[in-house]
Amino acid sequence: MGTGGQNSNRAEITLVTGVIGADTHIVGNRILSMALEEAGFKVVALGALTPADEFIKAAIETAADGIMVSSLYGQGELDCRGFRDMCVEAGLQDILLYIGGNLVVGKQDWAEVEARYRDLGFDRAFPNATRTEDVVAVLDEDFAARRQG
Amino acid sequence: MASDSNHIPLSAAQIPADDFARMRSENLARWPTGAEVDLIEAVAFQKSLPVHKQLGWVMRRAAEEGRCLTQPRGGFGTLKLQLELMQALDRDGMADIVPTTTDSYTRNEQWTQAQTGIEESEREGRSMLNGYPMVNYGPIKTRQLIEAIDKPAIVLSGTAMPRLTVEIGFAAGYSGYLGSGIAYTTSYTKDTSIAEGIRNYQYLDRLAALYLEHGVDLHRRQPGFLTGTNVPPCIAIAVGVLDALLAAGQGVRNYGLELAQTLHLIQDAAAIRVCGELAHEYLAAAGYEDMFLPVTSLHWMGAWPQDDAQCQALVAYGGTLAAVGGAVSVTTKSTHEAYGIPTPQANAEGLRTTRMAVYMARHIRLDDLPEFQTEADLLRRETRAIIDRVLEMGDGDAAIGTVKALEAGALDIPWSPNRHVQSRVMPARDVDGYLRIYDPGNLVFADDVAEVHTERLKKRAEEEGVAYDHNLAVSSVYEISEPLDRLLPFPWGE
């Protein structure tokens, strides 16, 4: 946190945040949203218990550049089925998709979990307890690559 | 979900019998397994269970004998996996109370999605649901779980919409049920109104009381952990007492109160003591003098460390805190907590680690220490200020007062996902590790009480060389999950 302003591009980037599905774990997502805002991004925070289609609706309405999905309760795999396809259908082919949290039921090998979410169409998956400053750094990197690419 | 009872104005009064009969038949018609519920037959089944499998009786005995019972959480997506889990917890974990946690689709009454989850779990050979879909299986099949264990069983279902799940659970032979209107609506929902959540739990409590009228002493329990994130004891106790008043209004007499551990030995012991004390005081003042109000202590409910060894310490210390505080039961976690749902083996180990800690701490009490008395006095004043204001706002009616007070922030819950809660209050750990309130929002405390919080938190900021701002609260959310080299490094190396 506290690096706002160093990357002047952040103010032009809109990110949708929320906790997907029937999941109420709001704390980490709220801290992430606060940190993204402090870093200078435009944040559209949907809060807990957000169905997949609400993320997409909000992304269309706000012309968002990225969607940051949180899932802490283990049922993320079921909630995220077809998420990328829904984005494409809604005309959001180029949107960056991120997910973080406890993404499966129980303790499983992270590399496998990450691969599973890449297959679901997410650009990046973050394990539980990722710090907000690391997320901001990754976002800077990804959006810089996008500008050049 | 509550449209059938919305014509009754919200109040703490008992639901009239004819209204309740109609509400029940509408409720049971919402999913095919509802037809399997027959109250008289269910009462007979409950009575056929030996007393040691009836949680109402077991909790009373534990309180009389000064025992601290152990209970984990646990739920998997199929009957087979759930049965194996409950047997492992009963036998390998020596759980005194065996749980069944429902999955999140069930909690949100999305039974069609829960059905898909059962099918996918069977196909994948692993649980794709984070709990047991009790409504989908129904009471007759679910009785296999009760028959597979030799302990009392409790339903754990974090939801504001428990009506059908409780019907199935009690009919299946569960003798305990965790959940309450204020706590779960403020902690597990986004749009649900507080009034609707209260009504749903008035239904649940009325049903429990109906079993009592038929001679079955079920144990109801209030989920005092709320959002599980640094909830100051005064807020947890205030909500617990208000939920207890609502339950008593429906006729419940066996009602447990939970407190999540702050992890401060003195503060937790004082909280357990003051919780029981104030619950009895307020319930008696409302005319309910025959209440049984045991207190349950909960292992750390915030973010856990990734390291198994650090988790072991939290599990063992959690047993110590519960026993030293004189809790009647402790709800356990395991070394897998950071990753979500534990395996049956890890869960059973958490139970045994806790049990050993309870055994070792069973004779120790802190009640005579000056620090304990200071903290208990402070806590009594904080808690009374909140409860008295809520009851005043409702002209003595806990239901009406709660709705108004949450709207105004006169009762407030930190980190709540619910839109009808101000959630402005911000807790943080102070210089001595006590959980204090950095920003009270619209909670009102006496000046000298508020000053203790501010002064102790300023001391922490000063000692750590950081600003006195909201980051004190944010860092307190993460603190316990930090790796040891950040928490307690060897300070004298190169």
C-alpha cells in the first residue's frame, strides 16, 4: 500500500471487485478494495455474495479493465464454471480476470489449483494470504504489458 | 422466504399457534423432503435416543460437572463422506459433540444447485460442496448419520434462512442447532433485512420450543463469532444477549452463547464470565428466570497462519483459553484452517490437541487476579451501554430495538457484509494484546471507557512507531496469520 501516484496510469484503470457465489467472506476483499483505491485505481466494489453475472454486468456498465474475484469458502470451482465464456459472450473478450482466496475444498497442491483456474479462463490466480502490495505490483505489470502489447 | 409471516408486525412476542402451523406447512412444501417431516414421529425418535446422545441433556450435565466439552465443525457433500467424517470425529477425535455443517448452497436455499453439487461430488470422488446438503437428503436418510455415532449431534448452518434445514435437522435426530437472527443476518447476508432474519429465527426457536412442549429438551445455540474478525467481546455479548431474549420469547429455555477467542488470556476469561453473568441478568429482568445459558468458547475465528506448527499452537492455546475461562464447551479448528476445510484426520487431531490442553488447564481460574477484575468491570460497562440503548430504542422490545439500533449504528458489527448494518466500528489490538475499539462509529460509551481504548491503542502506535490510523485495524486482521519470522524474529543477528 501507499505507492499511489507512482504509476499515473492507474487512475485510468477500472477494476470490479467482489466475492463470488454464496460466499460471505468479505474482510479480505474489503481490504483489497481499500488498498486498490489507495493505490489510485478506480474500484467498483460489489461486496460479498455476488453472482457471476453481476460481476459481468458491472464490468459492462463501468467499462472495466479487470475483474478481481474473491472466493474463500471452497466452492469457487462450481461458481466459476464458464466465467470466461460469459465474459466473451457479453463482449468482454479482452478483460483481465483475476481470482484469489481458498479456491478449492481443503488443502490441495497450489500448482494444480492454479492450473485448474487458468483452464477456467483466469489470467492469474492468487493463493490465500497474498498481500495487497503484491497484487498492486502484478496489476502494474499486467497493464503495462497490455499497453505495450 | 419470509413472505408468509410478513403480515405479522415485527416484535419479540411469541408467534401465535395458528400462524405457526400455517407457516410450517408452507415451509415444508418448498422441497420434496419436507413431506418426510412429522413432528409427533420426530419427537418419538428424539426421545428414543439415549440421553448421552441428546445435546440438551449433555450440555446441562457438562455445566453441572464443570466440564469443557469439545466440538469441531465439519461437513462434506455426500452422505457417505459425511458418515465417515462423523465417525472419525466421534472415534478418532473423541469429539463430545459431533457436528454437521451444511454447504453454502443449502444455507442460501439453493437446493437445485446443491443437487448438482452432490452429483459432481459423486462423479469427481471428492467433495465439491463445503458441507452436507441436509435438505436434499432429507430426514430419513440423514438419520443414518445420527445412528452412526454415539454422541449428540449439532447442525451448523451459517445462514439467515434456516427454516427448512431446521425442520429436517430436528426430524433427523439432531439435538443441537447453531444459529440466530441477529448474528447470522449481520454476518452471512448482504441484502436480507434484519427484520426478515429475526423472523426466520423466531420460526426456528418456536419450532425448538414446540419440541420442548412435547418433552424434548433441544439445545439452541447462538453464533457469537459474528463476522469472525476481531469482534470485541462487548459487541459479541450484546448481540448474544439480544438473540437470547428473542429465543426466550419463542419459548426456548436451553440456549448457549458463543464467544470467539480474542487470544488474550485475561480478556477471554473475563468475556466468558461476563457473558454468562449478563445473559442471566437481562433474561431474568425480562421475566425468563429458568434459562440455561452455557457459554461456548471458539478457537480463533480470524485468518490462520499457513504453517502447521503455528496452527498447532493456536489449537492448543484455544483449548487452554476455553478451559481457563470456564466455558462449557469449545469449538475447535485444525492445522488446515488456512486452507479451508480440513481432512477428517486433521480435524480429529485438532480435537485431541484441544482435549489435552483442556485437561491440563482444567483446575486453573483467573477470576481473583486484579487484571481480570479490571477487564471484567470494563467489559460490563461497555456491554450494558450497548444493550440498554438497544432496548431503549425498542421501548423494551429486543426485535424492534435491534433493527433500529443497527440502522443507526447504536449496535454495530465490524466487517459486516450486510447493507443494513453501519459496520463503522473498527477494532484493533492494543499495546498489551487486548482487542480494543479504534473507531466506535456510532457506538456510545462513557467517556472514561472510550478513553481506555484510545489511550491503549495510541500506546501501541507509539511503541510500533506507526501512525495512529485505520491501519492499526487492518494490520490486526492479518497479525495472527503472519509467518513467525515477522511476528517474533531473532533480533540480534546480522
